[in-house]
Amino acid sequence: MIRRHHHIKEILRRLRLFEVVGILGPRQIGKTTLAQQVSDSYHTQSHHFDLEDPAALSRLQEDANLALKDLKGLIIIDEVQRAPDLFPLLRVLSDRRPRPARFLVLGSASPDLLRQTSESLAGRISYYELNGLGLDETGPEHLARRWLRGGFPRAYLARSHRDCFEWLESFCRTFIERDLAQLGVRTPGTTLRRFWGMLAHRHGQVWNSSEFGRSFGVADTTVRRYLDILTDALVVRQLLPWHANLNKRQVKAPKAYLRDSGLAHHLLGISDAASLDMHPARGSTWEGLVLELVMEQLAATGRDFYYWRTHTGAELDLYARKGNERLGIEVKLSSAPTITPSMRHALRDLKLDELIVVHAGDSTYPLAGKIRAVSAHRLITDL
């Protein structure tokens, strides 16, 4: 088991500020284990309701107020999306003074999806998104393993590559056959599995509804709904384009990434380092991995994330913006990156304060005035 120190510290901080904290992330990403680690550090009694346990679910469905009102300390409710009617009650219980309890709710759905049923908790709940294992948890020296296997703890920690990818296949099957149904998805599992695989082959590319619609023989709106389903379940990221008032036509469709590189590799039929080295998608899965690691590290800064691309070919993998602060990120699967015309266009047109080129080598060094090369192995210290 990997103790996720900075996540524990951040959740404890939020529990001091908010009556309710929600840990969100895909299934099997480690939310329950993290909640137990938080409970161990909270120095008070805790109570755990796992809504996948029929007894716990029945107890809260029959009379949640009776089950919760007299409890003190930390109350953990796992898979909260299975009982959306709890949110109005949590508002009542969290408004009590003095506060006898704090609530830690865990969910496998996006904040936007949960927000449809949790408006009553506005101002009382803080959502915290848990991603795959970070470099501070695996160690930068294990970056190659993190790339191949992904960040799901059970996949990363598996005894062998074979065990890892068998687990990922089990995850895919369970996710499609059971988890999506619990989120109210009625699309046939075979359809979503085929869509998921097709998306893996276009990982990191600009989304094209017409192309996907033709492949499936359905309307553009239908395949867009498939994309939104997987996005809401936190296994796909839609990176939106940045629209600026520039004298250039800009691409306005999102880029779609599978958020976990190991899952992408499994869907692509990649099961070891040798097959990854020879696969044409290795550059795109490397890009997806690095962007996820960068966004997680920068999340605490309050930046918004976009990509930028013009119809003339200029592009930037990640545009991180907060107020007047403008940071550009370009990802290269190379140990010796060079400055490209596209980088210069992005630096000038977006008025970047700095452009960082994250590469696969070992060194961090300046490339030009506002352009810096940063080793992916040194993201924790040099970003």
C-alpha cells in the first residue's frame, strides 16, 4: 500500500474549512483506502457507510436521518452517487451548531454530474479529485513503469505486467457491465466497449463527432453522448480549446484523452515495454501521461487548462491560465527537444510568461529567453 501523504494533508485541510468534503475519482483509483488513511489521521472516531453494501444502503434508504443524526466525529459515505437523496439531509446535518460531525463522501462521478443533485450543499462542500498515482508516490525513477501500467494502484503495484493487464481487463469489464449501469447509463456494454477502444486509437486527437458517428452508423449527437458518459465517469478527459481574439482561425473542438495511460495501453493491445516501444501511439500516450501529471501538480494553483491550435498548424499542448498569468506546456517524447516555429507562434500569440517543454531526458535547462526544457523525471521539483 502506498500512503498518499499530500492527498491526506489536503483533505484534512479542507475538512477544517468545510462541513462536507467529496473525494471524486474513477472506480478503483484508491478513494476508499485514502479515506481510511484520512480517518487514521483525523484523531477522532469515524463511521463508514459503504453504499455498495446492501445492508448499509438499505439502512440509509430506510431512514438516513435516524442513522446519521446522533453520530459524532468523521462520517464517511462511500459511493455516494448511489444515494443522491442524501444531499438535502447532509445540508441539514452540516448546518448544526456546534458541529458534532464532518462528512467525507466518496463518488465515482464528475462534480458536474453530482452537482445536479447536490445544489443544496452549495458553499458547504469542497470537491477533491483523486487521480492516479503521482511521481511523488511512485518515485520519479519509476516513470517508465508508471507510463506503461498507468496510475491505478492495483495495476501499478501488480507483481507482473501480465497481472497488471489482466486486472485492467477486469476493470474494463466491470466498469462497463456494472458501474455505468449504476450511473443510469442504458447504452449496451458492447457498444461502449467498442467506442472506448476506438477512442484509445484516437487518444489525444481533436474530437470529430462526424468521424465517430460514421464509424458507428449513428448520429453525431449519439457519439457525443458516449464521450460525455465516459467523461462524467472520470475515465476520459475533454481538454477544451482556448479561444482568443486572434487574427487566426482556431480549432474549436475539444481534445479527448483517456486519463489513465495503462488503460489506454490495454485498449490498444499493448502489454509490455517492448510492444509500447514499437507502437505508433506511444507518443500520444506519453503526451497524455505527462499532461495528467502536470495538471495534477498545477491544480492547487487555481489555473484553468486548455489546448491551443490554429488552422494554419500552430499549436500548444497545454495552456495554463490564471488571471494575467499565462503558462504554456509542450510535451516531447525526446531527450533533446528543440524549439519549433509552433512554439514561437504560441509564445508570441498567447503572450506567454513562460513556455515549458517537458521531455523524456534527464536534464532541465533553458532553451531560449522564455522557453525552458524540463525533464519529465523532475516535474516535482522543476516545473
